[in-house]
Amino acid sequence: MSAVSALGRLRAAATGYAQPAATVRHRHLSDRPVVFVPYTMSGEAFAPLAALVGDDPAAPHLLVVPQPRDRQRRFAHVAGLATVLLPYLTEYIDTTETVERRNDDAYERALDAPQIIVPSSGGIEYMRLLGRSTRFRRSEGEYAVHPDVPLLGRWATWLADRARTPGSCVLLALTDLLTQTWATGQSDLENGELAALMGWIDPDPGRSGAVTAREAEGAPPAGPASAPEFDQKLAPLIATYDAAERAEDPHVSARAEERIRDALGAELMPTWRRVWRGLELLRELPVGASVAGRWETDRMSYSLFAADLQSPDSRPQPRVPGAVAAAQQLHRREQAQARLETEQLRDDPLLMAGARLVGQAFRGRIVSVEADRMVTEPGKKLARPRPLMVVQTSDDPLLPLDTELECVERPKAKAKLIAVAEGPGDTREVRIELTGGMGRGKTPEDGSVPEPGDLLCWTVAASGFRGGPKWPSAEETPWTHGGPPEPRPAPADESAPREPDEEELAAAQEEWA
């Protein structure tokens, strides 16, 4: 926790109202997101009870599973969810732009991409489990499911994987968005509950945020697991429904299912309204300058995944990635995390204040400039312009020498830290060498070099795209990481009878209560 975040929490606890933790919004919000509120039975492994889903705050789709322990009804529920989500997930595929890539083929990138908003981080985990339990299901033969079920499973897996990439916005938890933007007087664990968090941020008229949050503690939870108190009310309704099903009485069964539906709808609607209210509050903030660039990365991933789905050779994502694929994934996420941290600092003066406080950035006035300085770098034959500047600052930079820097006010300017010395009074004199943003000529372009008297803020440069190490091929994977993979068997003839695999046999032998 940074000092600025700690101060925000202390002020919130003292005043009873949430305090700003950011001055801009650091995540992209779609003009038409889909809100997804899943609900599962407590104590069961992925037993869906209900879901509220849709892009219209006034008209949500309520999907209910009257008996969540019934395997067939589970997959019927996923098929119903697919009828709502799949049209939305695929509607942006055909509207594209051509993107040229250096040393690679051009590709078509969608002009926009879908965005799913869930109430809390538990919704992201639900999406991962949804993909894991459905993307390998078969739509023909024994234990067949609707064809949309495995397709939605593959989309759910892609969404959950993207959610683990720092800065990605295709699947977002509202509690994460709110805690990035406001500091409350409660713990991180308490901030994970949407009702209490919204109480601090959007209190009732005439009440403080602390009082509103305390009163919201008894509100229906945002899920995805149901509350024990609600389970006690739901259990007799499900028992009535089961009895009607065993008696094969369709009228009693329909009435029991309707009562279950009404109970679940009443339980989920408060969370539905809070999610949309939270999005309204977030839209009131200006958008960070770097958000659009990260959304472009999401659009690229969306386009490439959609193209893979349309390929005849496409296969579901593996349960466990190979050693090389896992290493590549980790490398990309580490790069995304470094880029996100630096870009958020550059976009937000409040976050930059925290970085300056701990010595990771500095702001000061330029007192001298050697604009005509030329340097021949090691391994180069020609001297290049490398203006030397002295910045006087009251901050205390704690960066190692040769750190690459960039300027907040001049995004194109790149520099390198040369030295830090004591200045007059309580100031520091920081010597930096300008290395980029001056054009390609032998002399800097007019106006590209800062002048004495300019007041500028410098921070660690955002890591741009860098190719990873040379990864070994699948055949060269060392035995310590699984060894060379076995040859993939030829695709089975779908028209020929086959034996069910172990997973299908286990699912068929489950005894559902």
C-alpha cells in the first residue's frame, strides 16, 4: 500500500466518506457493456442457481436452475446463457480495420470488442470454472450437450484468461474498478463485498458512507456463492419442486419453479442495480490517456481469438498449458504489469504524487541545458545529439543510474539518469541526458529540447514491446518440464461409435440429490 493510499484510508475512516484514490479512470468502459451477475449454491462445486445478465439496466435476463444438482439442468442453464452472451460476444467480429505489423503479416483488428462486468472477483473465477466445465463437452453422441455450450465455454475461458492480464478490460470486476478509484475506511476483504463498498462511495442521503456501509452488511451478497440465510429459505422451495417432479405433476412443478424464480430474482436485483450505479459513478471520471492503447491490445486479442475459432483446425484451450506456452504467457503478463504501472503513473497526478514520495519519480525546474552536446555511443561510429540537462527538484530520486526516463508533459521525450547531487537548500540537482524525441536528424528538431525554466515531471519509462527470449520448440522441451509431447492422435470419426472418456463416465455415474 502506498503512502497516498494509506492517507486516503485514514481520511475515509476519520470523515466517514470514501476519498479519491485516483483522479482519472484507468480502465476502459464500453458504451454498451453486458452485466453478468452469477449465483451458485453454497457448498457445491459449481452448481449454478441463477444469473442476471444483459446490457439494459431496466430489462435483465433472469436465468434460473430450479434443481442445481441436476447435471442436465446445469448444461441447459449454460445453453440459455449462451443465447444471451454469444450474440453479444460475436457481434464485433465483422467490423474491422487492417493493421500492418513490422516483420509480420497484416491482420484484421475489430474496431470494438465486448466487455463483461461482474460484481466482484468471484465472478471472474465463476467465468473460469464455466469455461473449464463446458469447453470440452461434445454436442453429439452420448452425454451430448447443446452445440452452444462448448462454444460459450471457449469464450468464457478466453475472457477469464484476459482478466488475468494486467490492464485488460474485456472482463472486469466492479469491486476492483471501485477500489482503484476510491479509498474507504474498511479492509481489502470488506471492500470485496459490493454492498458495503457502494455504501462508502455512494451513501444514502443524510447518512455517512460508514453508516450506509454498516447497514448494507445484511443486504443480499453479490455472490457468486449464496448466503446461508437465503439457502434456508430456498431449501424448502427446491424440496417442493423435487417432490412435484417425482410425482410427475407439471402444474405443481411449474408453480414451485415460479416461486424459486421469484425468490432468486428478488435476491439478485439489489446487486444488479448496484453494478449499474457503480458504472454511472465511474463514467463521471475523465479517462486516462493510456487507456485507449491498452484497449487496442484487447481488441487485437479478441480478433485473433475469433479468427482461431473460425479455423477448421481450432481446438479448445488445454486444461494445462505446456511449459513453453506457460512461460510465454507469464512473460507477456509481466510486461503488461510493468507497462500498466508506468502508464497509470503518467496519467494520474495523484498516483504520481505517491511515486514521487517514495523516490520513483521527480518533478523540478530545468536550470541549465547543453543543447548542442554530441555523444558517440559504444559500438557506434557517428555522434548523436545527447543534450544534457540539470533539473533542480525538492524530491529525492531513489532511482539507479542509467534508468530510462520519460517526461509526463512531453510524452515523446526520453532521457537517461546520469547523476544526482545535493543542490542549494533542501533541493537535489539531477543530471539527465536526453536520448529520444528529438527527431532523426543530426541536430534536434526545433522545440524538441526543453529549455531552462521549464517545470517538468520525470518518471521511469514505460516498457514498450520487446520480444521475449528464444523459446525452445515443443520438441526441444526439456524432460524437467514434461519432455517432448506425445504425437496427437488423429481426429476420431464422429460418425463411428466410440467409448466415453473417463470424465464422461464419472459425470454419468454421479448421484445427484
